[in-house]
Amino acid sequence: MALREGEIHGEVTEASLERLLERKGMERTERGSMQGGRGGSIDKKQGSEDKRPNFMVTAHGARAMAQGAANMNPLFYDQDYAAKSSYGRVIAPPIMLYSTELVNGATDGFPGCHTIWRGCEFEWGEPMYVDEKIRGVTCLKDAVVINSRFGGGKAAIQDYETVSHNMDGEYKGTYRTSWHRFSRKNASQSSKYKSIERKMWTEDELDEVWAEYHSQNLKNIQGSTPLYFEDVNVGDQVPHIVKGPITLTSKMAFELAQGSGGWIVGHELALALNERSPNLAIRNEENVPEPPVALHWTNERCQKYLGMPGAYEAGFERLNWYVQLIMNWMGDHGRFRAMNIEFRGFHWQGDLIRLHAEVMDKRIEDGKALVDLKIQTITQRDDQTSEGKLTVQLPQKGDV
């Protein structure tokens, strides 16, 4: 897409904001360049334009997403186990609702600018099941230009909402995202993160981490035993879990869990992506175009292009970790109802992250037994990198 007068590649400008806002409120049902090629095999001839599915939950996709975050809950892949559960069949990880988003601030508007995720909200309806076809509709809700120290003086905020149903009209959920756009050139000259040093681990420290995995992540799993609403009290602490230390391999495991497609392509498909979106790519060490997602994979690229101390985990993984934390605690009979997350910091390569939750409130609302939890991630530096609120529905005694 050619630049208009007043637009500057890689810079946040009022001209780019004006152009983006032309799409405000527009219902969008086709996938953007980052999301394209993912979401299962969908026949575009199915149904009329306003009824056509644009995402399909596949058995491979559900298991791959769980495996990419190392959350191997059998509800996501074991047909025999899931058949005996209250779901009756294999479900997608609840966070898979984000795969129904069709376009967002990573690619929409401000050509050549980098993107950081600010936060997101989930409202869950019915679970998404394997082999289910879904139709998501995404809208740009708003966009503004703000002052930004890290962005070199100016940045943009873009907010999106996606509402999803299956082909029978059953509500699956609403997903909202907020994005921070800025100039890579200006960010690389910023001093905001200059004082941060990456963690170097000793063998003794790593042994303690592996022991914590065994004592926390691999235990305290409720599973098929119901956790009843009556047995939960305000102030209860959910047994924490640990993730990391973050590595290039752990980041790639999660990126590849979503499958090739979108930006994760090579050769002829990379050529097609670059021809379709000529303002998208960055230039790598060999001056070859690569999508901007490749920036946060390596320490050297983050230092060169963004002025950061090293590679970072982009945020999506944390959502899957929160699901694991809460499903371990509430078991198979609980249901996710809502989650609101604010991202407050990066997870740098080498970081160890602990996920915590505390019961803040419980109530009966419209016949549903709901529990609100405060959730947060804390690194080995004792930095809070995200926080939010998560609401689940638990069974009452006599229900199960």
C-alpha cells in the first residue's frame, strides 16, 4: 500500500493516524498479513459472505498451542480423557479465542512502525471444540497519538475488538486488544532499558529452578476432581507455577505452535508477503527482508533495532501460562468467564517468571457461582511484568 502525503515510513504521523481512523468501526472478516494462512483449512466457498467461517479449531492446532506453552492438559488432546469430562470432547485451550482476531495493531496502519502489546481482555462464552468452525468479526475501536519517552517523543495506541460465534450462532467470546506503535529508529536511541542486564544462571540456581518445576507445575493439579465454590475463600492463594528461564528455543516453540503462515514463511511465500506488504519488512544482518516479528527472537537484533538489552517474550505466552495456572487449580469442572491483563514489562531472554493468583471475591450472579482472582507475573528481579483480574465459574455442591 503506497504512502499518502504526510506519511513517513517507520514514523508515527498524524497523516497515518488519519488514514487508519478511516477504518474505525469497520467490520473486518478477512485475515491480515500476520494472521493470514493460519486458523485451519477453511473453504472460502462455504456460505454467503456474511456467514462464512474464518477460523477452524483443529485437533493438531489445539494440541500444538498447548504444547507450545508446555501446558499439556489432557482436555486439549486426549479424546478418551475429554470424553469422560464435563466437556464430553476435546476442547481448544481457552486462550485460542485470540486466534479468531483477524487484524490488529501489529500490521494495521503506521507502516514500518514497531508494535508492542499493551494489554487484552477476554470474555468467554461456550468453549471452542475441536473440528468447530468459527466466524470472528474484528473492528478497530479507536486510535490516538500520544507522547512517548521510549518511542522517541511520539507513539500511537490502537484498540481492537473481535466477537466470535460458531456456525450455529453460539457465542464463543469477545477478545479486545490494545497496541503501542512507535519508531524503531527513535526507540533504538532511547535510554529507557539501558540499565537492565540479562540474567546469567549458575548450575546451582538452575537446579533450584528444575526442582521448583517438579514441586509446583507438576503437582497441585486438580484434574477431574471438582473444586467446589463452597470450598474457596477470599484470600486463598493459588499454588504458583514457574516458567523459564526464557530461551530462543522456548520462544520459537510457542511461535511455531501456531503453525507456518502469516509472517512465519519463507521462499516463495516470503516473496509473496513482501510484494503484498512492501512496507512491512525489516532488513536482517544480510540485508534480506524479514518480518518484524523476527526482531524479538535474538539479543543482537533487539539491541540494534530497538535499544533493548536483549530478546524478549512478546506477551502471548503469558496468556497461556495464566490458563495453566488457573486450570491446575480449578480442575476440569471450572470454566473461564473473563480476563483482563495489562502488560507492564518485558520478559527478557534468560528471565525466570513466576505466576501468582489470589482469590479476591466470590459471588452468585445470574445463577452462576463466580470467583474473581488477582493474577500477576513476577520475574527473578522481583519485577511485576503483568497483572490483571480473572473470573472463573466453579461448580456448586450438588451440581456434580
